[in-house]
Amino acid sequence: MLDIEPKDLAVKEAHAYLLGGVAPRPIGLVSTVSPKGWVNLSPFSFFNAFGANPPTVAFSAARRGRDSSLKDTYNNIVATKECVIQAVTYDMVQQVSLASTEYETGIDEFVKSGFTPISSDLVKPPRVKESPFQMECRLTKMIPLGDGGGSGNLAVCEVVMFHISEDVLENGVIQPDRIDLVARMGADFYTRARGESIFRVAKPVDTKGVGYDRLPQFIRESDQLTANNLGQLGNVEAIPSEDDVKAFVDSLGNGEQLGHVIAFRTALTKAESDWNEARGQMFKAACEALECGDVAFAWRALLYTRMREV
């Protein structure tokens, strides 16, 4: 690996590494109004949410790298203490890129980018009609992170009003495929958060996983199980007992016949004639079960191979 101290890099190089390695980053499309009434619209990918009570988001209106000057968004939000932050979807991304152009102060990026301004309820800056998720915000604190070119200015904002399109909601949850968000990466790269890019990971909430250190050695040292697989196996509250495994094998002919179930049952029929091949197939069935999120099946399938060998 490269070992690099930031002090040995040009600001442009450090910036590029951050953009490429700290990714993907959500994009906040921020609208502000100057004290003179000039509307500004600009995207920021140094942006995220940081608390729910009160609902708090922050973005960095960094100084320009070429001359360390401050951007219109910074000047406007410091003066008025208000902004609206919009989510960026795939259908908007090219217009958002256009809005990022360094137009002169006083030029309305709504006009330049073709977005539709609509009135906000509690703050002066307009909302972007095309975005399905909009947050009216008030500035809580502006934190300067330096005074040189590329230095950040962290605008910490409290959300005072959410506007959410009902089209992206199901049972009160924003559905990734419906909202179709995009995120920023390094250079000219973006990513789209939908379809096969979306996956689920079981979150430990009220349980404590047994942990990687409690996994049997034959499982930890398997060349078929990935590090992600081991993480899944370590995230159960208790390792199945021998009785659990026996009951599992006895019940294989019952219920829904999923692919990994059929694969394991087929391996059982080969166990007497060629145990090594059967064992490999059982591990493969366990891996397939983990890909499907069936951790209970995977644990029992793997433990069966050890019980058979003992």
C-alpha cells in the first residue's frame, strides 16, 4: 500500500484521494437567497445527516481551491441563516451538474439548470420541484475548517420542514428503487443506488452476535467461506446445538424446497460413497444459503459436516 502524509501532497491531490476513497457520497442540492434577494442553487457532495433529535444535516461549502475565495452559498447562508437541501435523483443528475457551474454572483442557477423553483413554507429560499425529498433548514452553526484554498466550511443545519413525495414511500419507508438516488465518487464518477446495487444486511439491534472469535476453527479456516460470510455467521445470538442440527437434517424433506436446501439434500445422498465431495457440496450449499440470508440453515449445514466427521 502507499503510505502518504497529507503534508506531502498538493491540495488538489489530497482532494482527489478524498473524493475517490470516501465514496459514494450523497449529494445535497442547496438553494439559498442573498440579502439582496438573489437566488443561488449549488450541489455539495461533502454532505450527510448527523442526528434526528433535532434532525440535523451538514454540508461543507469549501473555499475555492484556486484562490481560497468563499462561494455564494457560504455567503448567503451566513447572512440569512436559511437554506433548502434537496436529494438528487438519477433523473436530475445532468441538471445538477449544470447547476454546479461557477456562474457569476447574481446569476440564478434555477434558470441556468432548468429546475423549477417552488415556495418553501418556513424559509425564504425556494425548493426544487423536481426533487422528491426536500428539507427546509436553518443554520445552527458554521464551522470554518481552515482559511486556505480547499478548506472546508461546515454548515450545520437543523431541518425545520420535510417535503417528501408520496410516490417514493411505502408504509412510511422511502424505497430505494422509487427514489433512485445518485451519489458522488471521485473524478467524473457517480453511482446509482437502485436495482442490483441495493442489498440488505441484518442489523444487530436487541441481540449480541457470538462474534468472529467464537466461530469454530474449521469454519474460520474454510477456503469457501468469505469474510462477509464469517461476519454473517458471527452475528447470531447462539450457535446451534447438536440436537438443533439433527432436527435440521431430519426436516430437510419438509417445507419450501429452495436451491440451497436441494443442494444440501443431494450432498447427503453422496455422503456414503464420496464424503470429500459431499462435504464440499455442503459447504457450497451453506454459502448459497448465506447469499440468500438464510443464516440459520448455513450454521446447521456447516455444523453437520463436523458432527459427521467426529
